[in-house]
Amino acid sequence: MATEKIENPNEYGADQIQILEGLEAVRKRPGMYIGSTSARGLHHLVYEIVDNAVDEALAGYCKNIEVTINPDNSITVEDDGRGIPVGMNHKAGKSALEVVYTVLHAGGKFGGGGYKVSGGLHGVGASVVNALSTKLCVEVYKEGQVYFQSYHIGKPDEPVKVIGTCDSEKHGTKVTFHPDPEIFEETVYDYDTLKQRLRETAFLTKGLRIVLTDTREESHHCHEFHYAGGIKEFVTYLNRSKEALYPDVIYCEGTRDGVYVEVAMQHNDSYNDATYSFVNNIITPEGGTHLAGFRNALTKTFNTYARANKILKDSEPALTGDDIREGLTAIISIKIEEPQFEGQTKQKLGNSEARGAVDSVVSEQLTYFLEQNPAVAKSICEKSLLAQRAREAARKARDLTRRKTALEGTSLPGKLADCSDKDPKNCEIFIVEGDSAGGSAKTARSRATQAILPLRGKILNVEKARLDKIYGNAEIKAMITAFGTGIHEDFDISKLRYDKIIIMTDADVDGAHIATLMLTFLYRFMPELIKQGHVYLATPPLYKIEKNKNIWYAYDDAELNNILIEIGRDGNNKIQRYKGLGEMDAEQLWETTMDPEKRILKRVMIDEENSSEIDVTFTTLMGDKVEPRREFIEENAKYVQNLDI
């Protein structure tokens, strides 16, 4: 009897090894190349093409970049650089233009004199954008000719051809692409997201002009970014919601060991350190050797000056880096020919020569500045001394808390209703506004996995307070103790007691303010909790609808409208607009806001590519200056929903 061969789906042999040709790998695993297929990845496509144009600017050939969101939500990026080479690449046997847009790891960034410095190290930008677009068209302007090639899903429609002539002085590249809706979760570009990134790019490239235009019917916008002062103007922009300690931005510039160093800094009256580091215009959120060089130079130079000028006595301890950086806004930007990043995401720089170069340039020029500006030097040193004293007072308060804890045998605040499960992965804590809502939440919760910490009133605005005052605030101390991680230099995420930290406040203006105060505290003192996805906002319903003893809940006006359409609009409908959590009994609070099976949670995320803009927003909303806050409110008032008057 003949037997039929059954293919084993789990077989792993030579034929199971797949070879992905051309750009197939990009479409198979897009997250490897652009981070994600969410809105962040969608916007990353624009950054890849813009960064290619910026590389032309860094090489000294491009002065203008125009980015346009077209009516069909495609993107056009045009620059006046040299234009991508269109001649034959003999190794590939095709036009260099086609090679750039269809071959991974191909470009002028691997030696050979194309670019000395470049943000796009891996040569994947243009080809990745092409692979993830349904259609992409490139025009190159060179020597009076207009060259053209179009592609569909990464494959060229025909060879590069000349489609016309142009002014002999015109040069550059124009790219239009349509993101593939089968790849991306959404394909609608956000104007503000692009605006923030392009503004930052213009700050980092002194003299470069970038124009962003939105031509979509529902939103016509246009912004031009051009900063002759470069990163000095960047610091001024970041400090605009703060009171500067001295009028002029300190600027250091120089080249050491082939590394071009630019540093701009200015202290302000806040208590936070806002330092951002860049390599070839790419932000390095985790810093690296260039940031270490800057911090070493800053600490060493200020201590030397303070000792020499008797501001700091010989008997007094040295100022720490944290003391000197209190209220500092700084930009460190270096250009280096062969940057070594840790990983494709370029989070951290590893070049050892960068540390020495930044240290040398900043030490030398900062010493000179302090000697030439004794009044400014004295004001910075005095602010640092105040920070030192506050830090010492905070340490004593912290130590006292630890000793008290050891004696009492428990570290948890009395008003915390803890959960019984001790595995942090299973546990979550609700930070609840007010004792009334806290009482309902304690009754409603699942005692095994849900802890409740009620807070009385509005917590301290940490944007306006030093560390000693923060440690003295009862509500903040309760949160620090409950979470278990500590803050600042004591922070240790491995000690986190809850996988989810859920902020649950009333759905009104006061509730939004309390949530903002708590997010400010977490962002300033425990940012890793947000970065690693542990912080959430609860979403209580806005409306309760009753009809014929049936109950529905609506979380926004659109859902309310849909419910009313479904059940009919008549006099039997009873609609209640919730203003506070206390208006719900424990059962309602559980089924609408706390039940893991039914609730809506919003995870709080940090976009590290726009971290400087996040800092500006927190300072604008929570700082002392009224004018920037008024401007922010006027600009964003049109987006407000459910405002209680």
C-alpha cells in the first residue's frame, strides 16, 4: 500500500532558511528599521529623508529644505544640495540614484569622501522609506537637467530618465512618498510632531532654513525655521518660560582630535537640569562620552573657580555636578566622522575621543568666560551652594525617614490600602484624588492585586521646589514610599512594588490639574517609570445614561451621541454628567474605571526624540512665567473638550 508523505509544519531543515531579496526584509520586519509601525514610525519616514538633506547641509552644500504635507497626506521633501548622483554605479550596474533607493546599506556615508559627518550612519534611510511606501518619486536637479525615477513598493517602474530642463544654477533633490497603509497603523501625519522635530533640526544646523507647509484642506499651516545663532538660540528657546540667571548664553566652540564641539548653556531660576546631547544632529537620550566630558569639565571648572575666588572655603566640601547643574539648560552638539553608537537606535555615544574633546574645549573656554564675567560666575556659584545645602538637608530628611522606618518595622504609609499579592508583576496601585473617592476605590477594588493610595488635595508643584522641600511634603513622601523605587540618584526600578501606577482623578479641571502635578513629579524625579511604561491615566466615564432601569456609560460626547441614537432620544432618558469619582458608588467605580476586563487605561509615554519639547511644555504649564502659559492656552484652546465652566 502506498503511503502519502505528510509535510511536518514544525520541520526545521535547510529549506526552512528564508532568503529575503532586496527590500523584502524591511517590509517583513519594519520595526527593525524605523522603530515601530505606529505614528512614531510613520513620522520617522519623514525624518529619514530630511536627515539626508541635512547631511548635505552639514557638508556645506545645502541651505534650504522644504517639507510639505500634501492634500492626499503624502510627503514631499525638497533640498538645494548637490543632488543625488545619477550616473552609472559600475559595481551595481545601475544608476547611483536607483542604488540609493533600492539597496540597503548603500550611500555616501561609508567613506570615499561623500560625507565627513552624517547622522544617517547605516545607509538604510532612503531605501527603507521606499520599501514602506506604496509610491515614491524622486527628481534630481543637476547641470540644467531634471532626472526622474518612480517606484512602487520599493521597485522601480523604469530606469532613471531625463524629464526636462531647469535653470543651470538649480541643484538638489525632491522626494515625494506615500506611506503604505498596509504597513502603518495610521497614515495621517501630525503637523505639530513634524514642527517640533524640524525646529530642533534647524537649531542644530546653524544657518539652515527649513520650511514646513501643510496643504491639507482641514488644516493649512506654514512655519519657517532659521536660526543664525544655532544652539545659542536653542537654549534661549528652551529657557523662554524661565527666568534666566544672567543675560547671555555661554557658548563654547572648538575642534579637538577631529571632533567639532559646540556647547551652549545658561542657568535659570528653576531647580531642574535640562541638558540635551547630540551627535551629528542625532539626539542621544542616554548621553554617552560627549555628555560625560561636558559634566566633568563643568564640575572641575566651577570648583576650581569657586576655591580660587574664596566663594567656596577650603574647609567646605566640593560642589557636586548636581549642585552646579541645578537650573541649567545646556545643549552639547558634536560632529564626528566615525561615531560609534550603542545599537541602531543611537541612544548613547561610545567614542572615547569625544569625551576628551568636549572636556578640553569646555574647560578652556568656560574658565576664560568665568574670569571675564565675575558677576555671572558668582551668581552661578551662589546658586550651586544653595543647591548643595538643600541637597544636604534632603539627605538628612531621607536618612531620618530610613531610621524611623527601621525602628517602626514598616515602610508603607498608613493611608495606603495595599494588595495581598506580593508579586509586583500582578499588582497595580491607584493614586486617587481625595478621601471620598479613595473610600469608594478601597471598597470597589480587587484586594488581591489592587492597592489604593488616596491623596489629600493638590500635591506640591515640584517645578518650583528644591529637593529638601519635596522630601518634606507628606503626599509626595507617601508616593515615594509606596512605589519603593526611591527618586533621583537613589532610584532603583528593580524595587518597584507595582507594575502599573494608575493616576485616577476627577474628570474636571481640578482633576486634570492634579494629574498634571503628579505627572510633573514623576517626569522630573522618576522618569524611568514613564519610559518603561509603568504609568497610566484612568479614564472614568463622563456620562451615565438611564432608561427603563437600563444603564449605559459614555466616555466622551461621541459615545453619548451613539448611545442616544441607539436607544432613542426621548423624555425617558436620564443623563448624568459625572464631575467627580465620588459621585459613583463602589460598584459603578469598579465596572467603569477599575475592572481590568472593561476599563480604559491610557499609558503615559515619552517620545525621547522630542524630549526638549516635553521639557518646554512642563515648564510652560507648571513654571512661574505667566505669558508663555497664556500663549500656550490661546494656541491650544481649540483642542479643549468637556471644559467645565
